[in-house]
Amino acid sequence: GGSMTGTGITTAINDPATTGVINDNRISANIAKLNAQNNWTGQNTFNGLSMNGTNIVNVANPVSATDATNKAYTDANFVKFVPGTEQLSVGDANGTAPMINLRGGSTCCSGPGGHTPAWFKVFQNGSFVATGNLGIGVSPMQGKGYRTSWDSYKGAFRSGYADNEWDDANVGFFSWAGGSNSTAIGLYALAFGDTNSAESTSSTV
């Protein structure tokens, strides 16, 4: 019995044996609630934070809340699209480490590692490789335009300009064509120059 002092109230609240629920309308709106949503304003300082029982030692970068909002921060090893300056990637003396290493898969069939062998790699010495799977996929581009394309579906390569000469129907398996409006529709055909057409198997123009 008797009147409770401030110290006594605090001691009672902190006592593990004390149980009970305090209604929201009886506490200040500025008090942080556990297991509930809190709306904090101004600068808040926290000490001894933990996540799932593990202490948060250092948040590191990004150091500003806006970094996460505008995605201005990226790790030094990320490849950026439209970078402000050139991105330097330095590996071993022979440049054998890949700067870009992308794999693609298909649900149609299985290949190395459980994927069809669609692989694009750019190495630090400037070399690159693009692999694919014969008969899997579609033509990379239809219609007119300037382009350099590797059609893994047919194992075919094109570079230059074409109207419809490089549409899928006009591309032979394992064929090469370059220049302007050159057609290589034959199997293993090779066509270069202007408006040349290689239509027979292994034909070259």
C-alpha cells in the first residue's frame, strides 16, 4: 500500500514479474512501441541494435537515405548502364577474368549446369564469346536496319545493312552475310558485298 514514487513506478515497470498491457490512449505518442509501427521524425540515435539476435555492426554504404531512393550507390564491382565515366576492371596479367558473365536458360531442354548453353562473356583483355544452342530461340531481329547479329538458333552471323534479306526465312543454317542487302540463304553459304545472294549449299559470292 501507500503512495508510489517515481522511482518505485519505474522499478515496478522494469520488474520481469510485472505483467499487463497499457492502452495506447494512456501513453505518449512519442514512445516507441515494440512489435508495432513507429513514426519517427527528426534525428534518432540508436545503440546496441540487433537483427534476429545478431548485432548490426556497420551499415556502411549507402550513407544517405537518398542513395537507396535514387539508386545512386552501387558496389564498385557492378557494371553500370550509361556510366558517368569509364569503368576499369583489372584482373590478372593475362586478362582472363570476365568483366561480364551472363548465362541464359530454357525450359525446353537441359545443357551444362542444367541450362541450355546460352552464355555471353566479355573478358578483361577485350575478348568476348557468345554461345547458344542450335534450333533454340528466334532470329534476333527482323526487318530493315543496320546491325551486327549472332543468330544462335541457326548458327548464323550478319553484319551491315539489310532490308528483309536477313529475316529468318532468308537466313541459312551456319551462314554468313555482310555488307548491304546480301543474302545467304543456303546451308553454309557466304555472301558479302552489295545485293549478292548465296542460295546453294556451301555457295560463296
